[in-house]
Amino acid sequence: DFADFLDHPSEPGKAPLRSKLQGLIKANPDVQLAMLMDHEGTAVISSDPQVMGKNFRFRAYFQAAMQGQPYMTGIVVGAVAGQAGMFYSNPVRNAKGQITGAMVLRILGSSIGKILLEVQQDPELVPFLVDGDGIIIFHPDAAMLYKSLMPLAPNKLAEIVADQRFRRNTIDTVGQRELAQVILGRRNGGHISYRSTVSGVDEIAGYAPVAAHDWMVGVSESRASFEEPHKALFATVLYSVALVGAVFLLLAWLLARSI
């Protein structure tokens, strides 16, 4: 139906297709937006009326779809809704196999956040998500969002500001160079002990790459919190040794008395 509409666009034909997209949104709370784009990058049909008629040909997801490739973005702050999310696009082909447009879904960034926040059943644990450029794309503290772990190279900063993926004219940094140097570009998981420039205390973080993406997911906690169970275990061992020692000392004393 969508391919036929792109071949023969008409105002009456938009209503039933828009109804289909709106039904998709209602059926899945993780999907924020669905839209059909023509070959020029204009959203000719959308579940969100505010998006209708806007042009997004500068977006990588549209350009990839027009080249015949499915595409998934990283976290992007929407130009219309202003919310964080991920775009998935796929080319639309007509009966002749020609690419006539793109179908695009926008998944809420908060859906990813809900997965990461599950670790906070332990309030001492802090989950975070970093993209391939070293920019924090999820953190429980909103003030940390879209800041880089360490200062970006001028050309990379210019590229990010130009494509407006985070809707910012600059990217601030948290100055966490030690953490960035360890986790960025890694293909395997691991852990690191470092001094946090944000909390000002020693922290330990575990990290692992996200398959099929350039993201790195991490969970951190203060060294004091991390070591607390070990200290409690050590204290228990000391008490046990002292108790056993006292028992044996009493038995030895009784044996000596009997002799």
C-alpha cells in the first residue's frame, strides 16, 4: 500500500495509511513515530501530524535507505519532538524494484534507558551508555547526557555539531580521559578502577560492547561501596578465627588442668 501510494500520491490516499501508522504506535509503546518519506526526503505520511511535510533528506537514515540499505542510527535528539530516540529505516520499492522512498520508525530512547535502569535495584550502581565517539548517550543524571568522556578532536566536534544529532551547538566534556582511553574502541568487556572527575571519589566500572553497534555499556559504583562486602566478609572471618581460637584455648586450658 505504501509503495503504491508513492507511485500515485494523492490527498485522499493519505488518511487510510496514516491510520495504519497510528495503529502501529498504539500497539507498541516503544515506537514514538512512524513515517513514509518520498524520494526527496519529505515525510508525506506520518503518525505525527507535526512531522508531515517536513524534509529530512540530510539524515543518514534516509540517505542509506535511498541507496537500498536498511539503517539504524545511534541515539538522536529529534528536531521536531525534541526527545531522544533511535531511527530505523528501510527502502520502499515499487513493483519494478525501483526505490521510491523510505519507511522510518523512531524508537524511544527511554526504552533503552529502562533496560539499563534495571541494575539500579542496587542503588549504589550507576548505569551509563557511551557511543563510539565517547559521548554519554544515557545516564540516570540528565546533566551528564550528551557530554563527552574526554575533549573531542576539532574535526569530530564540528561533524557532530553540523549534523545536530544532539541538538547542541557544542559538546561539553566531563574530562574522564582515563575511562575513555580504556573503554573506547574495545571489542571485549572488562573493568577499570579510576578517579571520577564527576563524583570526586575512586570508582570501579565494568563495561562491555553492544553487539552490532559502536556503543559501550557500563555500570559503575564507588570503590568504597564495591569494597564494603569484602570488608564485611573479612570482619566475619576475623570474628570466626577469634571465636575458634578462644574455644581451642579453653579446651587446651581444660586439658592442661586435667593433666
